[in-house]
Amino acid sequence: MQFYGLLSNSHAGALVAPDGSIDWLALPRFDSPAVFAKLLGGDDNGYFRITPDGQDTQPTQEYVSDTNVLKTTWDTPQGRVVVHDYLTVGRPELRRLIRTEVPVTVHIRPRFHYGLIHAAVRPVRSGALFRNPLAREALVLAINSEATAGHIQAHPANGEWHLPPGHHELLLQYVADDEERLVESQDVLDAQVDELEEDMEREPLNASLKQNITYWRHRLGQLPDYRGPHQDAYKRSILVLYALTYQTNGAIIAAPTTSLPETIGESRQWDYRFAWVRDGSYAAEALLTAGDHIGSRRFLEFLLNCMDLQGKPFQAPFYHVDGTLIRGEHSLEWLSGFRGSVPCREGNAATGQVQLDIEGDFLWTVWRYFEDTQDTEFLSFYWHRIQRLVNWVKKNHHQKDASLWEFRNQDAMYTHSQLMCWVALYYGAQMAEALGEKPLAGNWMKAAEAVKQHIEQHGFNTALNSYTQAFAGEAVDAALLVMPLYGYCAPDDPRFLGTLHQIEEQLVKGHWVYRYANDMLGTAAHPFVLATFWLARVYIRLGRHRDAQKLVEGILHCRTDLGLLGEHADQDSGEPRGNFPQGFSHLGLVMTLRELQDAHKSS
């Protein structure tokens, strides 16, 4: 199944269509306004396309092995065209390296602020400057070619270049005025363009590509060897998690896109380009499980340094990648949406929700990090902040909340949220014990036991013989699958087995698992990929290894041709749904494959 390919330099993200068109690019960072937004609209919202002249050949795509560099190949009757696409590590820059045996045409249509603002175009020595007329920012296109200038037909005003057969490198760099320098914006942009063009003239073709290939392979090569099943899928998922990591501070975003719909033509679409406490904690645990202690610790430190030491420690369920708060949500009304799915959104109104699970999500990963590394120095250094987190949960766990599903206007006492409050208190007590804080450990353990009793009394429906999504409820949700994953109960505990039976009856269809049956927007139309991995991990703990393997293989069969997964999937076609690619789905695959490997070793 063909779908979009992901480019990343661990600062920004782009999506490349199966035809080689770059239809999404947000610069200079993941959560910046897009300069190519065709993904959510049409050609007039911005794209960057390379096509062989006079040919209508569908290309093939693959990643350069062990990298986030994408290779697109056209095999035409007259010859081959190969394009390597990547975002340059360390720069707000996209590069497209072309080796072609036939003439090709380059079409570039930058549109600032998600396709709303057309660029003012000015030719420069080796390309063009595309300037935002309403802001101090621009994109500069520089062309480094083995062909002489006379053999390149340039039409900058139309965003079109015709390149002869040969070897060419297209560099698109984001430049902006430094307002603190108090100089005219045009002078600053001109100086940056001149510097860029001089760099390009001195730089050998291919040099940057080689450096970026080396970067990704080195990053992946720092991990211990994985020798379990589906090694290629495992490595691709790790590379996706690295692609979603903001290199400056270790923040991990949920996905690099906004407004890709869960259901085509409906309104279930959100902006996921932020660092969620929950999603990032899950991802940090997956990195830890894969052997990347540094990547995991960097995310933990990012969040510990985002904390408010006066009020609620995590003021919101998610943050911008620089650690600042998101302020609301608004519609990008000029965009027609992916396949007509509106509204398209910037920001996320869930920033104002109370989500009681997030402290537990985070503290579980802190505990796992400490358990794995015995890094007492780390734990001691941040102990004041960790205490604040646990004490806040102890004081506030009785609240209603929006749950991990971020229900809007449906606050309740959700069983999973209360479970994660128990996790925060129980594993907080374990950490206190490790630091010799015995009275504090006893106090938190007592509070954890009280929360557990509350769950057993109100979160279990004896008529159904099952835990329920909300206290005194009748519905189940897939989040209940994590109870044994966090050590709340044994996987073969009779109450959990009754819950598992209800989930299998109500939410499982083949290898697909739905997160729940209904929410504030109606019926949940498509399965939730991470929930399949939760179920597989439960099966592993029950010794049902073959059932777990079937679930994993079912999901792997529905990956795109480039090995990527969305948040959801169309249960008929298998096509990704929701924001793409989704960190949840890839971290779930990493965790499950590692646990399958460990299970095989011990059996």
C-alpha cells in the first residue's frame, strides 16, 4: 500500500507523496506553520514536485537503509531518474539530490501560513527567494548543478525550472530576520542568501547526503543489536521515534502532522505536532527498552524542566517542542481538508483538559529508567520535582477528568485514569524506598492502596465480571488492557481475565482492536493501532505467544510500502487514518517485538 513517506531532521518534518511531490513541510520546527500544505488542500496550498519531462511513470520509493533519507526512482522508457530527499540535520533545510538520464522539471510553490499567503518571488544567482510579504521570513532555493547555467531553463516567477540530464542538488532553506539586530529585514535576508549560495558553490555534490546518511546510521548503530523477529520493521519504528524527537531538548512529538482524519469526510482530526506527556513517556519507555538510555533520559529531563513548581506540576497534557504552553485551537478555514475532511486545525483545545493519567505515565517511565540504569544521581537531582508530582496525585486523584482519550465535555471517573494515579503513587513509593525515604514511601504506598480499593469497589462491574471504562459503568475500553502491563494485577487474575473476555467480545475484530465503541462524536469507526499492541503484550504475559504473533503480523501486513503506521487504520483497506506517521503505533511495535524476543529466549 502506497502512502506518504516521512522526512525529518529531528527539528522539522515533511511528507513526500508516492509521486515524489512534497505536500507537507513545516519550518523551522515541527509545530511551525507549514510552507507546503497541499496535504490538507490542493496545489494552491503549496507543494514541491520533480517530474521527468513528457513521462507519466509512477515512481517507486524506499528509504536508504537504516536512515530517514527517502529515495524515489522513475524508470522511464528514455532513462532513469533518482531523487534522494532529506531534511538536513542541524539546519532548517530540505534537500533534493537528483541523478537523471532524462530532462526533468521542478515545480515549487511555497505558500506561507498553511497555504494562505502567496510568496513574493525574486530571482537570485542560483535559484530564487520566496519571501513572506507579511512577515520577516523567506525560503531560498539554491541549485547546485554539474550543468552550466545556460543549460538550465529558469522561470522563477512561475516556480519552475527545467534541468537537463545529469546531477543536480536542490536546496530549500528557511531564512528569517533577526529582529534584535535592528537592521532592515531585506538586508538580513540578502546576506543569508549570499552566504548560502557561496556555501553551495564550495560544497561538493553528494557531500551533505553522505553526512546525513552517516548521522542516521550512527544514531541507530548506538543501540544494542536486536535479533528478534521482523528486524526491518523494528529498525524503521526506532527511526520514526528518532524522527519525532526534537533534538534540541529531547522532546518527542506525537506525530508530524495536523488534521489528517480518523474518518474521511468527518470531523475527527486534530493537531498532534506537540510533546504530549503521555505519548512521549510511552516513547521514552520504548527507547529505554531498545537500549537507548540517553534518548529516554533526555525526554524525562525535558518534562521535568517543564514542570510548574507552584500549581499543577504539568500545567497541560502537552507542550510546544520548546516547552511552552499551547494556547487554544483554531480552524484553518481556507483549507479544504484531506479528501474533504474539515475542519483543519492548528493548536489543540485539549490543552485545557485535566487528564489524570499523565503523571502516572511519566512516573512509570522515570521508575523504569531508574530500575534499568540504577542512576541514583538522576533520581536524587530531580527528587524535589518527583515528590511534587506524586504529592499532587495523592491530593487530587479523586477528581473527574477527560481520560487518555481526551473526551470533550465528558469528564468522569475513568478507571484507566485512576489506575495511573495508583501507578504514580505505587512507583513513587518504590523510588522513595530506593532513596531511603522510608516514611514517605510508606505514606505513598498507603495512598496507592486506597486508590486501588476505590478502583476495585467502583471500577469493577460484577454483573459483567469486568472492569469498566468509567466507574459504575457498563462499557469497556482498550485502556483496561494495560492493567497487568503496569503490575496492577497479574495477567491471569480472574477479574482481569473477565475484562479481557469483554474486550475480545466487544472491541476486537481479527487483528484490529478498537479503543472503545462510542464517544462524544459517535461511533468509533476505525481501530486504534496501539491497542492491538497492548493486546499482544497481554497475550505474551499469558503465554499465548502464537496469538500475539498473529496480531503483530496482521499489523505489519497493513504497514505502508515504506513501513509506516498511522494512529488508526481503515479496517477494510488497511490505509492509515489519523495523523501520520504516529509515534504511538511505532513505539507499540518496538515494545511488543522486544517482549516477544524476551519470551522466546525464556521459553
